[in-house]
Amino acid sequence: MSTVAASTVGNRRKLLTIFGLLLLVLVGLGIGAILVTRAQNAKPKSTIPLGGPTTSGQGSLVQPPRQLSDFSLMGPQGTPVKFSDLRGKAVLLFFGYTHCPDFCPTTLVEFRDAKRALGAEADKVAFVFISVDAEADTPQSVAAYAQNFDPAFVGLSGDPATLAQIGPEYDLYYKKREVSGASSYLIDHTAITYLIDRQGRLKVVFPYGTPASAMATDIKALLAQP
């Protein structure tokens, strides 16, 4: 084969290789877009009326504030804990589960740091973690999990009936997903943090990843309100 012919064949092979790689990338992007679309469609559309940014610029104001329904969940001592028992305090609330590998521990670390940043005003705030995995998370285990981050944190196990009742008010989404490995399953769930005022009204929502300093700034602004 001549040098020119060999060069031509080599160039064609390079072009085919590049074309093949581009095709794989495009197919991968297409599949990814389909999966993202399916995941988005599986979750309920937001019904929380969001307004402008908060004082910190990290959260979103709920306008008008949403009055939340009262509910009761079993506490670790075998006695029910009512949401209305927390009236008079601001509430920072997150839904998750104790075996969560990422969102839950990261958010509770931010809760801990926000509590520290509040200083003396932290006594005016209840930090609450509610599990969406009632099958595995007992009231005792959820309480212990939350208190690993701070002894004052409140951990409660949400039973399916109660979560179904209150879920729409928080745009709560959660779904069990079987996986291979030691955990055997994961739970896809809403990763929003809710800031509730002393009258039990939802006032601010924070996206996942909001730093503790921003949460503390907005909690202080809420506490300063009459």
C-alpha cells in the first residue's frame, strides 16, 4: 500500500473514531435528559407561593406565609409530640432518613453550625428532623440520630398516614428506590429546609446547600419580627 493510501485509511479511521465518540456522547446526553425529565415529572409541582429573596439572599420568602396544619408524631419516650407544642419558637425543619448518605447529614451539620452562630438566640429556635422512613427509623433511632449532631435537636419518625396528611403543605416528596449493595435501598426525598415562625406559619424555604451563616441571618431576621 502506498504512503498516500495508508495516510488516507488512517485519516478515515480517525474520523470514524471521532464520529463514534461523538455519537456515544450525544446518546448519553439524550438518555440523561430523559432520566432528568422523568425524575422531574415524578415529583409534584410546587404549590408553595414563593416571593423575593430573604435578608441573606440565600432563601426564598413564602408570600403570603402559609399556616401549617398541626400534627402529632410519636416521640422517643413513647409519648406523642405535637407540632403545636413548638409554638412560641421558630422552627427549622428538614425531612429525611437516618441512613441517608448525603443530604441529611450535610444539612444537619449546617443546622448545628447555624445554632452555634445564633448564640443566646438559639434557645428561641427548635431544630427538627422528621424521618420519611418509618419502616426502618423508630422514634428512638431518629431521636438518637438527630442528637448526634446536637443534644437539643428534635428527631421524630413520620408515619405514612401523617406524612400523607401534611406532605402537600411542604411539597414533600419521597420515594424508596432499591439498589445493590449493603444498604439495599435509598430514598429519594425533598431536600428543602423550612423556616417556620412562632405562630406555626411557613415563612422561608432554603435550597439544599444553603450555608449555616445564611440560615442564621434569616432566623435572626425572623426572630426580630413581632
